Amino acid sequence: MEELIVGVKMKVNEQRNKIMSQVVKNLEQVYDPEMPSISVIHLGLIYNIEILEDNTLVKITHTLTSPFCPMADEINQDIQKAGMVEGIKECIANCTFQPPFSMDMVPEETKMAMGWD
């Protein structure tokens, strides 16, 4: 019986990992139009990705570079679309400004690649 449970858990974890990989890959193709050379994930705008409800719901918590971003709706929609991978029935893109974006959130690799020191 325990082997069966372990097998099921492994299958669920494999499925979760596959979903997470696909979502991250998709987010690497979502850009803030004001910074079109850096994806939202590489800018540090993605705070959290959750896979919920038996791997059928993705919740992505993110921020924007500014609360007054004129492209906020478009970015939010693109992030939501990025979460809609195979097997997912719903993706919620939750924008927050807690904590607010700062350059400290940009990963070091991105800063180096962009020459931002």
C-alpha cells in the first residue's frame, strides 16, 4: 500500500514539476513593453507561482515596475496566459505592490547582462 502511495505522490510531483517548468518557460516570453529586452521573470516581477487544486489551477503573484504602469492590464493578461499550460483549467494573475518593485529585486545575472551596476 505504501508503495502505491509513494508512486502516486511521485506522479503528482512529476506533474507539478512539469507544469511549473512550462509556466516558467512561458513567463520567460512575457515582457514589460517599457523594457522589451528583459522578461518579467528575469526582471524579478514574479513573486510567487502556486499550483493548486489537484494541479488544475495556477496562481501567479507578481508586481509591476510602477503602480502607474500604462501597460498594466496587458502585462497582467500576458502573465495569466503564461499560466495556462496543458492540464490547467484556470490561471489567476494577482498583481500586488507589497513589496513595491525596486532594483534590488532584479537578479544579479540580469543586472550583469544589462550592465546595471
